Amino acid sequence: MRNKEQIKWWAVVIWLLVWQVASMVLASDILLVSPIKVIARLSELIVTSKFWLAILFSFLRIVGGFVAALGLGILFAGLSKRFLRFRQLITPLIALIKSVPVASFIILALIWFSSKNLSVLISFMIVFPVVYTNVLGGIEEVDTKLIEMAKVYRLSNVRKLRYIYFPQVFPSIRTACSLGLGMCWKAGIAAEVIGMPLGSVGERLQQAKIFLNTPDLFAWTLVIVVISVVFEKVFLLLLSMLKNRLERI
């Protein structure tokens, strides 16, 4: 099944050709720039320090929001499983976060905070309920027979977490990370586009839009996609390596 879902190079080539033909038919770089011109513009941007500083600015904040959401999401899921009152208390908050549009969060955050760290908050707000919901579901599906066996053998809480909960909840954590990583980049960049913090990728996108600089718009969009995909694969790989390492100890 996994092989069927992998992106094939020939499919990518076909869509690039469609893109090239469409840009030639429209004959307007403002409406649709060709992939060749996008790559050419990207090659110009990539050698500048402002390009890498903008990526670093956005990367640290968006990833920071994701990591915070991952940690608190797992912690709150564990507390919700352990304490019924805590779960009842946090359930309305989770439902609220899921229901409120991202744009509303961004506008409210701009009223309360500066735009510099806006993407941290928005990334956190988007990822947190995803992690919480998936991890809590995974904890609730842990085999009760294993838990009873752990009580019989009087395993410590640390050993229960390591040998029972972590192996069975890990797939839920991985799924939450896979979903959250893509969402946090989309939401984080959207927050930067609206808030326009100085030196961010979102600011570059907004400037490209204002000046109708379509090559820059497509080039920065391509950069966002590449960074998002690469970071997701690297993070999930590190997560799997951590799991394997813990299993060997």
C-alpha cells in the first residue's frame, strides 16, 4: 500500500509540463510564472543572507510552537486519562480550539501580542488539539490485560510507561506528529503573512503579493513546501530511531 502512495517522478514531470504549458498559454508572469523562472529566481534568492535569515526566523518559531504543542499535548493526554476532573475541565477548551478559525486566532493574537512571535502561538494552537486527541485515543486503546499484569508484578510507573504505554501509544504519537507538522507550517506561515513580522518568510510572501512579484511568491512557496516535507521526514525518522533505541535498552 505504501508503494502505491509514493510520489512517482513521471507524475511530477507531467504536472511540471502542464504548469509550463499553462504559463506559456497565459503569457503573463503576473498570472502564472513558469517553473523555469521560479527555479531561476530561487537560485538568485538562495545565495543571499536575507534568504537564510528569513528561513531561520520562521523555522525556529514554527518548530518551537510544534515542539511545545507536542510536549503539552502528550502531558495533558496523560493527565486526562489519569484524572477524570482534569479531562472534563480541558474538553471544552479543546473543542473551542478545534472550532475557532485560524484567522480568528491570528487576529486576536495580534491584538494581545506583537507579531514577532505570532507564528509560535498559532503553530501551538493548531497542533495541540491534534496531539492531545490522538495520544489520548492511543492511551485508551492500551491493552487492559497488560496493565493488570503490570499490577500483579508490581512494575514501577517508569517501567509501565516504557514497556507498556510507550510501545502501544507510539503509533498515535507518530500519526499526530505527521498531521501536526504539515498543519503547523501552513498555519504558522499564514500567521506571518497577516502579522508581517520583520525578517520572516511570511513577510517575504506578503511583499511579493503587494508588488505582484509572482516569481518570488512561487519561489518562497516552493521553499516552504520543501522545508515542511524535509523536516517532517527527518523528525519522524528521529522519532522512529528513538523508539528503536528504547526497545534495545
